[in-house]
Amino acid sequence: MTETAPARIWPRLRADRWAVGGATVAALLIVAAAAAPLLTSTDPYTYDLDAVSGSGVPLGTGGGIGADHWLGVEPMTGRDLFAIVLHGARTSLLVGVGATLVAVLIGVAVGATAGFAGGWWDALASRTTDVVFGFPALIFMIALSAVAPPEIPRLLIVVLVVGFFGWPPIARVVRAQTITLRHRTFVVAAVALGARPHQVLWRHILPNLLPTVLVFGTMLIPSMIGAEAALSFLGVGVPPPTPSWGRTIGDAVSWVQLDPMYLLVPGTALFAATLSFNLLGDGLRDALDPKLRELRR
Amino acid sequence: MTRVSKRLGGMILVLLIVSFLTYVVLIAAPADPALMSCGRPCTPDRLADARAFMGYDEPLIAQYVSFLTGIFTGRTFGSTAAAVECAAPCLGYSFRLGAPVTELIADRAPVTFSLAIGAAVLWLVLGVAAGTISAVKRGTLLDRAAMTLSVAAVSAPAYLVGLIGLLIFGFTLDMVPVSGYVPLTESPIDWAWHLILPWLVLALISAAVYARLTRTQLLDVLGEDFVRTARAKGLREGVVLRRHGLRNTLVPIVTYFGLDLGSLLGGAVLTERVFSMPGLGSLLIDAFGNADLPVIIGITLFSTAMIVAANAAVDLLHGVLDPRVTHVQKGIFS
């Protein structure tokens, strides 16, 4: 199954226009984030007080769009919005991918052991998954960020906290997949030949979970990006001056009437990122197994 | 009856476990509320006094037990003349704001509930309606437009849509109020008028998901044999759709709804910030800024209790909608 999965997925994915579009935009975003210092000579921290009026409103049309500032500037400080959004992509993608990794690790550990061991552990793990699934996650994220030790960098805290509430969907899918795999002939044969449980889990089950985990991991990235943006929007996520789309959108709340571009620029970036990863994830899932189409959660 | 009582038992068990874990994790954290309120200069003696006054000098388990009993019997902080009374149901006392947490929550909860309940109604109605139309008119331009729009809506954060809505309908067209909250008891019309945009914003995003869900489920059901039989009997299409189609899509929709209540509350917190509404969300954010631990714990546990209770209700509704559920399915919080 491991050998054939990519061979099955690729042609189907390439035939899906929406997924290809999503993948393209996502790839562009990743490249732009990686090459941020090359794409703009201005950094997102330098003030440009000449670009804003005495009351802090950006001078010129569209929030100060011009040769110096391609997408305008931040009100009050005159920092370059293009640089902020570009460097914000780094934060978003870093947290998005980092939190997804945390969620996948927990999800696979919980789901695979539950599906493999069965019994009381399965009952406990599944029930816990269900409960965390229905949680008011955002409120718990805020509470946990509030009490996190100040020594740990905030960015790491955001990654951990966001990832910690993202694992239930992974655990569910992995558990179901593990139960199916457990009854497959090659697993039964391995057990019959005397393989220890951890060997079976490690050598036979986990490698076969890989395609599923990759697909559902990709589908998790946009929600993780969204969660970071939401926390930062509320002012409890990534602290200034680290650029973050969510925080800029949050700052834009009080400027929405005077300088709508300040909202629209980071908003478009966030929307593009979530949409592209969503389309790619949906496409991957459909390509992996068309029957999963509506099994999104 | 046994189903209901089993459900309640499961609910209480989950609440106990979650509240214990939450309490221990949050209270054991390095942020020390006593240190914040001990004043300057904070001598070790005064700090110890403050800790004793707030009840933080006890072992964790004892603190949790006094917290729990406080919910039922109320509790008193400190024993001197400066003692603070916290009447039952006591969810703690904010020394920062000088008020019982229960009172603070009771003050703000109506805002959040008005927002969340109204949005949930709107989201179910809009979602099911759009999904039904899409399913009936499947393959047409309308169907494809609705489904494409729903993919986009799923990816748009509620607060972003809210801000753009605010920009268009609030500031530019000047059609709706741009911020604030008017209590229902004061003026129902103003209440709804201030909430209309927040409701729409919060509802639209989730309605998109429900439109897709309804469409798929309905198409599934409409392909079943009993629907063909109903049509063969000569029932009108509208009746087939309502009695046989929609009736059978309700259960999965209610299931998803139960799972989404948590994100509804999260969405309400974000929407409150956009429209500057004084709800639980802003109380929590302020508490975050002030490291006001009792308030943070109180809101976290209160919202969990609300979600668990709402889930139990949704789950019982399941049994009403589909008698088979009683035997087959277990609720997510039972």
C-alpha cells in the first residue's frame, strides 16, 4: 500500500484543477516567506514617520501606496506593510506547520495505540478525543497562554498550545485506519510469526499510516494558521514586534474607517493562505480515497 | 429515563475530570496571583499573607476541593476583618477587580449568549436552506455557485468577514450600528439591531459547512429505495423532500452541530472583539492582560460546563429525532 499510494494519488491530484491551484498558491507563499528578505529591501521594523500624517494616518492614496511602500504603510509608525505581510507569512507558516507537527505527533500516538491495543485504552483514548474535539478550544488556548512560563519564547508557546488542541481529527482517522490495518493479512501474519506488538506497530502499521497522516496533516495546516491568527488577533498570540497577520488585522480594527487597506492587505494574505491549503488538502484527501470526501471531520 | 440519568452521570464525570485538570494546570502555573496583588514593596511576609488570604497556601488538591465546595456552598476568603465573602455559586474571587467571578460572568454572559444563540439559529436555518436548494437544483449554476462560495467561506476567518462587513455596512453605507450591545430587557429592537451584523458574520461561516453537509446527506437520502417508493406512491415532491429527505438528514446535522458548539463559542469571542461587545470574550482577554487567574479559571470552567450541557441536550435531541439512536450511538460526552 505504501508503494502504491503516491502512484494512486498523483494522477488524481493533477486532474483536480482546484487542488492544483491551491498547491500553486501555497507553494508561492512558502517561497515568498522563505525569500522575504530578498523580495523587499525594507524590513518590517523600521519606522517611516514621513509616510504618516501628524495624527498617524498614512499619507497618500490607499494607505500610503507608492514606490517606497508597495502596499502602503502601517498607521502611526509608517512601517512598510508589504514587508510586514511578507515576514508575517513566515510567522504564519512556521506556526501552521509547527503546530500541525505537534498535533500529528499526539494524534498518531493516541490514535495508533488506541486502534492497535483496543480494550480500556481504546475506550479512554477515544472518549478523550471526543471530549477535546468538542471543547471551546480558543478559550483554553487563551487560558493556557496566560499561565505559560515567561521564560519560554511566545512563538513556541503558540505552536504548542495551538497544536495541543489540533490532534483529535488526526487521532480519529488514524485510529480507524489502524483498526483496518490490524486485520490485514500481512499484520496477522507478522503476529503469527511471533512479532512483538511494538514491532508490529512500528514496522507494519505506522509505515502504512503515512499517506493518511500526510493528507490529514495537510488538511490541518489551514486551521492551525487560522488559530494562530485568531490568537494574535485577540492580542494573546504572537507578541509585537514579530510580524503576524492576525495581529495586524487586530490592530486594523481601530483603523478600519480611516485606513481600510491596513485591514485588507493582511486579510487577503490570510485568506489566500487558508484557502490555498484548504483546496490542496481537500484535493489530496479526495485523491487518497474518493470515499473520504465528506468525512472531513 | 435511564438514558437521561446515564447522560447526566456521564456529563458530571466529564465536568469533574476536566475541571480538575484545568484547575491544576492553571493554578500550578508560574503566574502567581498573590504576587500581583501583594503591593509594593512585596515582603515575603506580605506575600505569604496574600497567599494564605487567597487560599493558595493549601496543597493543590485541597484548593481544588475548596473551589468545588465553593460552587455549592459559597466560601470566604481570609478570616480577618478584611475577609471577602463569595456567595454560592462561587467560581472564585477576582482580587484584581474586587468582585466574585460568578458576578463578573453573570454580567457578561448575556452578551455572549445572545450572540452565540442567535448566530446558531441563523446558521442552521441558512445552512440547511442553502444545502436543500443546492441538492434539489444539483448540477445547475446555482448549485455550483453555492458550493464554490461555501469553500471560500470556510477559509475566511469570522473576524475578517466581520471587519469587512463592518467597513461596508457600518461605516460606508451607515446601515447598522458599528459597535456596542444593548440588553434585551432594555430594548428588544435595539438589541437585535446591534446584533444583526455580528449574527450574520458568525452564522455565514458555519452555514457554509452546513450547506455542504446538508447537500451531501440529502442527495444520499434521496437516492434511497424508500424515497423511490414514496415517489412511486404518488407523493408530491415537496412532501417527499420534507418527510423523507430532510427528516433523515437531521441526525447527522445535529451531530455536527454538537461538535461545533465549542467553535461557536470561540467564534463569539472573536466576533465580540470586532464589534467591541462587552461579553465573556473581552472579560477573558482583559483577565489575560492582568494575569487575573481566578477570572481565567472561572471563564474556562464555565464555558466548558456550558458546552458539556449543550452537548448533552443535543444528544438527547438525537433520541427524539431518531429512536434508533438510543441503542446504537453513545453521546460524545457521556
